[in-house]
Amino acid sequence: MSIEVQQLRKNFGDFKAVDNVSLSIKSGELTALLGPSGSGKTTLLRLIAGLEQADSGRILFNEEDISDRHVSERGVGFVFQHYALFKHMTVAENVGFGLSVKPKKFRPSNTEIKQKVQKLLELVQLDWTADRYPSQLSGGQRQRIALARALAVEPKVLLLDEPFGALDAKVRAELRRWLRRLHDEIHVTSVFVTHDQEEALEVADRIVVMNKGRVEQDGTPEQVYDHPANPFVYEFLGTVN
Ligand code: ADP
């Protein structure tokens, strides 16, 4: 699923959180929205998801205008930094949740849900945790379960907001490699928000650098790293998180 964002704007009062952003993302690409805190990354992600309504501009999925479509009709899956799993549900119930709440007409049978959950848990290499509760897992394992849960409904677009932000450096590094591998396996068009340039450089096919609600540069990691478009990008890439 390709994503096209055209002249998107979102203000909060007088503040321009997203200020005339245009970009196109190819089907199957893993794109990082990179920038300092407050640069509008999360707002842009939420606009793509349909969790916020833009003041103006359009969003197209596969060349179809979906700007007015409700979040539930956009076919997107999410992983958030603090995407709490349901504590009172087992891992398997968490992963199957999105399927079990589908309208009856679209809901798979319990056996089908079970099989699908098993496959997803194998995909994230945590099939042995099916009957455990989230509290029995590590932070990194929980985020992998959150990913499996997001993928259960076969999203056309996967959106990740600082997915590893809350984890320590070693687990983050492990999960980065792991997200890259997973993406190479399933090729779902994915957009993730990060303020960590290392993370973007290591994981993404494509980096969109944002500042003050605007896109400063948009290119491959090599382009952005080797040829920063302006002093802001140059300085930002030089900072250490
Ligand atoms: P980033 O993800 O790059 O840190 P955000 O998109 O979260 O940036 O936020 C951009 C700016 O918009 C921030 O200054 C934030 O305070 C403001 N903002 C975000 N959401 C809201 C909201 N619901 N109401 C008012 N201001 C908001």
C-alpha cells in the first residue's frame, strides 16, 4: 500500500504542529519520521492513522483519497511506546483480540483465531509465551507481542510511535535488528517515529527528517547522512542521544 501525503496541515490553536507536509511512501517501504521532540512526528503519524483530523490537505492510500475515512476503515495497525497489553488477558488472547472483536460477519472461527495467533507468535519468536500474562514478560518481549497483535488484523499499513523508546539501550538495539528482519519477511508498508538518528539510520529504507512541523529532508539513510540538505539536518545528525 503506497501512502501519499499532500499539503497536510494541523494546528493546535495558533501552533502549527504539522505545517504543509507533503511526502510519498512506496508500498512495502520502512520509513522513519525522525526529528527532535515537538517537531510534529507523532501528529503526522496520527493524521495518517486517522486518530487526528487534518485542518487541510489530503492523504491517499494506493492513490485513493482516504482523508475522510474513520480510523477503523483505514486498515492500519499500531504499536505505541506505551501500548499497554491487556493485563487480565493471556498473551494469546491479547494477540487475537483484534480478530475476536470483529463484526460477526468478518470474525474468524475460534479455531482459525487460535491458528493465526500461533503463527504470529512464531513470527515474533515467542510462541512459548501463549498462556502467560504480560506481567510475566520483559519489556522487549511485550513490544514484540504488541507487534504481533498489530499484525493480527493484517494491516495494510503499520504505524509505530517510538516503539522502543521506553526500553534500555541493549534491548532497543536488539529490537531494531529484529524489526528490520520482520519487515523484510512481511513487507508491510511501515512508518515509525523516532528521535534517535541511529535507530533511523540502522532500520529504515527511507528517512523523513522533521523540524517545527516541516519536512527538512526526505531520502535514503545514505542520502540523509552523506548529504544533509541544510544546517539543521547536519546538526541534528551530529547530536548524540
Ligand atoms: P513529536 O512527535 O515530534 O515530539 P508531536 O507531534 O507530538 O511532536 O507534537 C508537536 C507539537 O504539537 C508539540 O509541541 C505538542 O505539544 C503539540 N501537540 C501535540 N498534540 C497536541 C494536542 N492534542 N493539543 C495541543 N497541542 C498538541
